[in-house]
Amino acid sequence: MREPERYIIVHLRDGTVLYGYPRKFTDDSREDTREVFLTDAHMLVKSRDGSDVWMRFPDTDGVLVESPDIQFVQLLAETRTPA
């Protein structure tokens, strides 16, 4: 998660799905509760007709998520086309 262009998708236990850039995170395995701070955070808004859309969190610098709320995390990176 330390790569500058990496972003993550966070799946929460309640079904909420977030994505953003992990600017700060707890990486100490001795901590009971770990946290990740997402910048440029978006939430997946699901609709009945299947036209799901990513909605940006308004008026915030980021979103703090704690490990007890997280089901799993997807690590993604910006894809680049070779020259």
C-alpha cells in the first residue's frame, strides 16, 4: 500500500464499498485495531436497475476506516500502457 499510485477498494462488513488512496495506515501487527485513512474517497452507491455509481464524499479531506469494520481490501494500481 506504500506505492504512490496505488488505490484500494475496501469492502466493509455492512456491505458498504469504498475506494480511495491509502495515505496513512497502521502497519504494526501488535495493534489490536488498525486504521486506514483514504483520500479522494468514494462510496459505491448501488441501484436496483444495476447502474451502480461511485459517489465522492463531499467536503472532506478523507475517510478513516477501522479494521473491525473491514471485511476485505483489494489492492489496485493504475494501469499504464507500454510505450
